Amino acid sequence: MSAPPNRFDPAEAEPRWMARWLESGALRGDPASGREPYVIAIPLPNVTGSLHMGHALNNTMQDVLIRWHRMAGREAEWVCGTDHAGIATQAVVEKMLAAQGINRREIGREAFLERVWAWKEQSGGEIINQQKRLGCTLDYSRERFTLDEGYADAVGRVFVSLYQKGYIYRDRYMVNWDPGLGSAVSDLEVEDREVTDSLVSIAYPLSDGSGEIVVATVRPETMLGDTAVAVSPADERYAHLIGRTVILPLVGRELPIIADEHVDPAFGTGALKVTPAHDPNDFEIARRHGLDEISVVGEDGRMTALAGDGYAGLTPLECRVKVIADLRVADGLRGEEEYTHNVPFSHRSGERIEPLLSLQWFCDMTKLAEPAIAAVKDRRVRFTPERFGRVYLDWMENIRPWCVSRQLWWGHQIPVWYRGQEIHVDIEAPQGDGWERDPDVLDTWFSSALWPFATQGWPDDTPELERFYPGHVLVTGRDIIFLWVARMVMMGIEFCDDIPFSDVVINPIIQAPDGRRMSKSLGTGIDPLELIDAHGADAVRFGLLLMASTQDVRFNEQRIQQGRQLATKLWNATRLVVDRGGRAGEAAPEPDLLGDRWIAEYLRQTVAEARHLVAEYDFSALADLLYRTIFDGFCDWYLELLKVGEGTPEVAGFVLEQLLALANPVMPFVTEECYAQLPGANADGLLRHPLAVAPWSQDERARQHGKHLIETVTALRAYKSENGIKPRDPLTVTFDARVPFDLPQTAVAALAHVTWTETPADDARSIGIELGRLLVSRPDVIIDIAAECGRVDAQLAATRAELARAERQLANPNFIERAPDHLVQAERDKATRFVAEIAELGAERSRLGCH
RNA sequence: GGGCAGUUAGCUCAGCGGGAGAGCGCCCGCCUCACACGCGGGAGGUCACUGGUUCAAUCCCAGUACUGCCCACCA
């Protein structure tokens, strides 16, 4: 026979427990159970993705909620699955093919999609296994993919419905064209970067030869598509020119001079060249003034035929060089200077966005937004932290049309058919010959917007949809509040007539230890799976939660170590309790001894606080509470009291079981392993264990008495330590009570290693505690009177200062009048105590013969 | 240009109207029969700055200075 090891071994235990949970069937929410459902839809990871630190925290938070509510008796369903992630996935496969020298256009759409599916089957969704490593209890049995047959059907129906309602329309409109991708991208997929360009001034001669207007531009090549020159209506310098025309250099087109509010007279020359097809502002101006829109840059990223001979076919950059050279020859250049400004880049490909006119499908969001705004305004949907609700509202109240078509192959192909001028919008192809389907696919976010209900079988009236929609909580990152959260709220209300969730919890961002972003490309990423290998999943979960607060934090591996130490602590505490005869599954014992009564009250308070923290989504405080409760309350005090006879195995076993249940949502593996060690444990493990419900009623006396006991022991230990007395060397003590209370002297003696005596020694020292004073002396030791006097004097001075502060407060009539009574009384009590202490210290001075 | 956060112990962060907290690190002492991934004790903060409100301010208000993030159409 060998004693159990004093360390919990995560690598051995974790796969074992995960397998049991998967087999248990408890992860699959049963719509017919009759229990109140508790539903979370996971922020669906990309099928190409792997678990990073952000996922690890986000998923842990959700797993805590799911496990907590499952143990609290709710029918828990955590919706599992992955996103087809159009651009990301297509890019992965294209890259693979490129390595083999294959271009997707060569093999064609069908063959390409076959390759993507093959990749998806083989290498996709690895992140699901990684979620299992973390201990996540998702409903893996209902894993969904956004391109599943049923899901795709839901996407098609939503598109058709929105079209029929008149929200979806096709328009030739200014889009963010990503030349790297060869597709339009939405406003939200664009990021500004600071770039230094050359600001070129170009002279546009007036048609009548009476002079010229100079305009400034950073994109001289787009002048080939100019259709006007605009000035501010308030600009007197140009007032007389409005309505007249200029000749576009190099092209010869006659352009009107127009007045538009958008023009800032203070910028450059105060005159703006208007290129409606390649600048969002110019586009707006053109629509206001009915100007022509001439596309000189094509979707292939090259100058079009409309750019004119000598320019067509060039890249915009090549064209820019040629335009400038040609202008120089024609004496049209009036200046050139360096200019730093913000330029849009594609979030996806990293290439500079080419704004251009393109025929795309758009969704008008104004009608959809209205009820989604109301839902947040009247707090049917609540954000945590609250400030993100305002971020959501600001965006929603200024919502713009959503470009939903993407020029990709991997995704939901748009359910629209064309034949000549005819357009047919439906999931099914229309009857008759000659119809061609729109080759474009929908923005990935269009399908993820349906996640909360498309996963439950919508549009069919399934039991799951009935019970599991609407869900309860969404835990996600703030970077997708607009991309995803807002759109889920809108779509949920539109198609299911109800909000998809009532709480949106925004998880913080964990930065690299140096404060930079954690990213693979920067080399600042830390792999959570490696942390799990090193410290165990429980430690990683605990550490991440402890780090997380309502603001972004720097990653701190010490917090993970704390988690590992807590796991070890629990493991060893369990060994002790088992050794002392503690059991699980017993009815709550009635505590009698002080230690038992104290821990019962302590547990009762801890449970109440933990419930409150979960309801508030304060995971960091929850982790901290568990740590303090287990280390300080349970191990350092209660188990030590148990050893010295102030506790019983019955209470120890019961409290440990409760604590394991309480900690289980945060640290599922080690708590299961510990629980399984307890005789009498439920064979199913903690997964089906009802969450800790402290059965005892409030016991204020137990709390007070425990506090006094702790204070006494602590004071004696400190005295020893400060006086160089080794912990186990003798010290005799007499208790002179100021407050009536039966100190459990045996326990104090054992915990502080002191000996009680009836009468204090002549040279006894006094230690002030709230209860009264402890008179201590050390036998067989000659006291250094001078040093002792010094200590007493220092203490005396400190206490006098405290008294002075209290008296100053009490001397202030405003304080007496306006401060709450209990605070005034507390101040009076303190003053009284300080006076008593000063008297005691004075008595000690004379006893020692200090001067 | 707007908006939102942050500035508290050497480090990472809690606290947010009534005598400054945690973990780690540091110092001292303990291999106490669950645990040295442990136990006991201790040192260490004009709570960024300036005003204001209040009997009372790290905490509320205004402003300043840095830091970070989001939104925005100035060529």
C-alpha cells in the first residue's frame, strides 16, 4: 500500500474526466426535460482557427456559466460549432493550391469547392478538440457548421425574405474594393493606417482661357475619371466661377465648377477635383449634383478603357507616374509636397482599399435596427460592462447599408438568378432555360447573424427552437459588437420575434506581458494549449479568470501558477479530510464545536457571495473568492482547528464537498478528482451534483467568536516572531478579558504553541487585542529591559496617535451632527478602547521600570 | 476631429465616500504527522497632477498631463 501522491496530475486526469462527461449525456440539453433552460450560443470560431488566449478566456467564462447553471438545476445547452469563414478558409486553400502551382480559376468553381470541403473534413475544426482540452462542456452532439444543409437553407430563406420585404436591393454603389481579395468588403473590414503620400497640385484651365483652378490630390491617376471641380459655396475667391467650366488636362473633358458644402476652403487651394467613381466623398457629391460617374480603375485593379489610351491596363501606381510625367510635359503641375494621412486598408488581405463603383447586393438596416435599438435602450438586452451598450447604440443609431455580397466562391451563394434583364430571387432555381445564378456569396457575418436560431432548426418549429430560443447569455469580444452582436439582435427580432439573449458579456482582451497585442505575426502570442500542458487546464482556467476584469489586462503567468497551486491545495486538503474520516453525500451535520460553527458560517457567506458574483458576471472576483476561501478559511484555519479538536470529520467532509461543488465550474477536473476520493461520493461525479447550497442559517456569534480566536492566535504568533522566539519555543500566556468570551484555550495553545497560566509573571508583557489583553512571558529568559521599554513606547506612541485622530473627529461638531450614527458610535468605541490600551501600556511601563 | 477606458506597493492588478488590499517578488523564521506548488511573521504606497463638492475623498465633479482602444468623408 502506498499513500496517494501529494500532487494532482492533470495530464493523467483531464482526458479521463472529459471522456466521462462526454459519455454522461449531460452536455446535451434536453428540450423535453421540463427544467428551465439555460442557453449560451458560443461565438462560433472559424473552422480554420486554433485556440488562442482570447478563446481560452472567453470559453472558460462560458463554461463557468454553463456548469454553474447546470449544477443549479437548469437544462443547460451550450451551442457548439464552427463558421465557414469565407475569406479566411478560401485563403488557406488557395495558398495550399498555390504551393502546388494551381490557381483556383484554372480548376474552376466546382473543383475548387471540392478541395475546400476536403480540407475542411480533414483539417478543419481542430479548435473543437482544443475546446475539450480546456474542459468546455459544449453540446458536442449538436455541433453545427454554417454551411450545413439546414443552416444554408435558413440563410437562403432569410435573404429571400429580406428581399421580399424590400430591405435587400442591388445597386451600383461605392464599395471598399479589396484588390488582394478581388472582392468587396464591408466598412467594418477596413482599417485606417497612416501613410505618407505625395500631395500633387494640378492646374485645371478654365474653358474660356481666362485662367486656371489649381486642385490638390494624393491620387493624381484618378483625375482621368474626374467629372467636376467643387468649391465651397462660402468661398468668395471662387464665387464668380461657379457654373463655369474647366478643361480636364490630359483628357480634354469639360468639367463644371460646382459648389458643395463638403469642400473645406481652408484646405489646399480650396478647390476639389471630383472623382465620383473612386472616392466616397466625391461619390456623395456626385449623387447630390447628378454628375457622371466614370470608372477608371476596374475590379481587376487596373486602369480601365475609360482611363484612355496610354493609361488603360496600367496599375494605378504605374498610371500615377505616367500622369505626373505627362502633366509635367503639359505644364499642368503646380506643386508637389509630402503629405501624411490616413488611408483605408483591408483587414483581410492587408492591401490598400480601392474605393470603386461596383454592382453589389446591399441590405438597408434602418428598419431592422429600430427594434434592436429599443431592446438595448429598455434593457431587455443588457451589456456587461454597461458602457458597451452605448457603443452599440451609437453605431446602431447611425447604421449604414450593409454590402452583403462578396466576390468569393466559398460561402452561401446568393439565391438570385438572372436571365437577361430578368431577376429571380428564391432558394430554388426558376423554371425555364437560360437562368444563371449570381456567382457571388454572402458576407460570412450574414450567416453568423442567424447563429442563435439557425442552430435550433429554424425555420422549422422544432422542440429545440421552442425551448432553446431565446438564449440567455452571449459572451464575446468587443471587436465584434457591430459585426456580430448587433446583427444577431436584429435578425433574431426580425425572424423569431424575440431577442436572441438577454445579457451580453464583453470579455476583456488579454495583452502580451509587455502590453502589446497578442498576435502571431508580432510573435507576442502565448499558446493556451502549451499552458495547459505545463500547468493543467484547471490552472489555466483559474488564472485567466483571475486576470480578467472589466478592463484589458496584461497576461501574467503567475496567475496561472496560482491556479495550479490552488489545485494542489485542494488535492491535499482532500487527502487530509479523507484521512480524518470525512465523507460525501451526508446530510448537513449540526455544528457544535467552535471550529465547525465558524466554518459553517464562513461557507454560508462564501456561497452567498459566489452566487452574487456569478449573477454579476464578475469572474475575477469569483476566482479570488475561491482562492481565499480554500487557502485561508478552509485550509489555514478550519483544517488546523480540525487537527486540534475544534472540528469534526462530519462537518469537514460536508464542507469540503460543498466547496468542491462551488469550485467545480471554475476548476472542473481537480474538483471531480477530489470529490471522487471522498467515500460516499455520487458515482456520476460532480457534473450532476447540485451546486453548493449552504444549509445553515446565519450565525453571527460563530463568526464573531471565530474572529476573536483568529485574532488571538495571530497576535501570539506575531509576538513570538517579532521577538525572535522560535515558533515551537515556549511562551506562557494569561488572558485578561475586556469582553466576555470563552476563548477555546486548548485550541489556541496548540495553534500558537503557548502554555496557559492562571497568574501572569511579574515581568509579563501585554498584547492588546479586541477582546482584552494577553499577558505573555517567556520562562527562563532574561529580558532586555531597555529594548522592551522601547517597544512599549513605540506602541504607546502609535496608540496615542490613533486616539488623537479619533478625538479630532469627535471634536468636530459637524461630524457628530452629519455623519451616520453608527459611524459616530464606532469612533467613540475606538476612542474608549484606545484609552484602555494606553492605560494598559502605561501599567506595563511601570512594571518594567521604564523611564 | 469626436467618444470610451486607464494612471493605487518593485511587477501584474483589485478596491471606489468614513482608519490603503491580493498574488508574485523581497526580508525573517519554520521540512508542525494534507500540502515546501507548503506554514507563520514582516518590510514596502503624499492611491498621476490641479482645483471643487462634502463633516469626511484614492473613491464624486471639473480641468491638466501622459497611456491604450473605438468611431469619423477633409482632397
